Amino acid sequence: MGICNQDAIKQLQSLMENVNEQQKITFQNMHQGYPTETLARFLKARDWNVAKAHKMIIDCLQWRVENEIDNVLSKPIPVDVYKAVRDSQLIGMSGYSKEGLPVIAVGVGLSTFDKASDKYYVQSHIQMNEYRDRVVLPTASKKQGRYIGTCVKVLDMTGLKISALNQLRLLTAISTIDDLNYPEKTDTYYIVNVPYVFSACWKVVKPLLQERTRKKVQVLQGCGKEELLKVMDYQSLPHFCRKEGSGSSKHRVAGDTENCFSFDSSFHQQLYNFIKQQAVVMQTISPIRQGSFYVDLPEPDPDDAKIAKTIESELHKLEIQNGSMNGVAVNGH
């Protein structure tokens, strides 16, 4: 880290001394013993501009206080609703990279977001973020004997359809929550099982991304198995990367390979049980209702809005070109 960056951190540390008590408490929950590294993330997200990073982190702390984010891990989603969310918002953790970073798998193409209300998808997403930051990453740091503050994401585009346009508003809102409140948490995005519809959108979206984001994205051939085995062991490969042509599936996996998207996966069982245990603890302090959590969907950042509009425009073009008004998959075959 350069001298200028160290000076920026010191300036931001000085400004942070003026936050109120509620903001101090929620900041402690955020940094989990790594305040300097946390400030560096916000500075990096604002190109090391201290004033902009300070505004960003204060806005984030206020968002956490107003929406009681510190308590989100003690507010379980009813189990039937949670199972429905897991069936339609395909995300999970498959293991760790060789450097000790958590590997997060996302089934982008087959996520439908149509089995629960938006608020539960948002709640579940925030709960996963908080569990990652308060449990998974601190545990990984302890195991590695050094700070682990980011993860690796493998995005499966199998089944991506033109009808993905229907989920664009919710996906943009979730992305904005991440951008504003959980910046710089992903080290690399590996994109696999790429159909034509993704390639067409990527061509127009890539120039709109900031350089530091573009550098994080790697589009791999096929299921990406060979390339991914350079950064993780076989047992940490997501199920959709295990063999060529296997694709992503909501429930179908070969042999004893675990589907990390499933409610029954070890990760989701640990996460849901953790939330239930925290709810029991909180009940002894202050009774709460199951699922009693709601976050207003934020207005997208202008840059994010521009990207979403570009994707929307490109999908409309593809829809016209393919005469596919019913959301037929475009797989380039």
C-alpha cells in the first residue's frame, strides 16, 4: 500500500472518530476486528477520495442503523418461504480457494426470483452477506493466520434467457445494496457456461464498467473446470463445474456431489441453523417476529442504472431478432 493510500486511511480514521454511538456499534459489527482494512475497502470503492469514501461509509452506517442490519441474523425467514427462496435464488458456498478465500457459487441463468416476494429475496441476500462478513470470513482469517476479507465468485450462466429482463429491477436493487454497503468484497468473478445471450450483453456492458471491476471478471470456456482447478481444489468446485456439459441444475447432481444451492446443502443448513440459534438468544432479550424485516429498495447508482438500461436495451434487441416474446432460451446452438 502506497504512502498516499496510507495517508488517506489516516484521514478517514480521524473523520470516523466523530461518528455517534449507534454508528460506532454497527461499525464494529462491520469490521469484525479489522477496522483499517474495512476503511480501505470504502476508499478503494471511491478511488481513494477521502471525502467521497467518508460520505459513503457514513451513509452505509446510517443505512445499517435505520434498517437494524445488526439484528438481521436473528430474524429467520419462515422455513417454507426460505426453501422457496433457495429454489429460485440460486446461490451457495462450495468451498475455499487455494489461498483460503470462500468460493461463492451463483446460478445466474436459472434463478427465477418468482417463488417469494421481493422482500424475502432481499432479506436472504443481506443475511448471506452478514453471515459471510461476521462468520465465514473471520473464521477463514483465523484459519489462515492472516486477514481474509474477500471471496471468489463463480457465476453460472446456464439457461440464461431473454426473459431475464423480468428480474432486472430486483437484481439491480440487490446489486446497489452490495455496491453501497458491501463494497470490494469479491476478489474475482469467474463466469462459466456462457450462452449467446450473455456474450451479446457482455460486449456492450464491459466498456461501461470501471477498470478495477473489469479486471476482476474472467469469462471462462465451457464449465471452466480446468482454469478453476488452478485456483481451487476439486472438492471446492461448484457442482456445475465438475464436468463438461453438466450445466447447472437446481437439484440434479451426479454421484455424491453436493448441490451448494440446495436448502439441504451443508452451507445453507449451517446458515439457517445459525439464524435460528441467534433468534432464540434474541428472544430472551427482546421478542421478535419471524421474518419481520424489511429494507426499502434503494435507488440505483447512476452508473448501475446506465448498465441496467444497456442490458435492457440489448435484451430487447435480442428479443426482436429471435422473435422470442415468450422468453425462449438463446444458447447459440
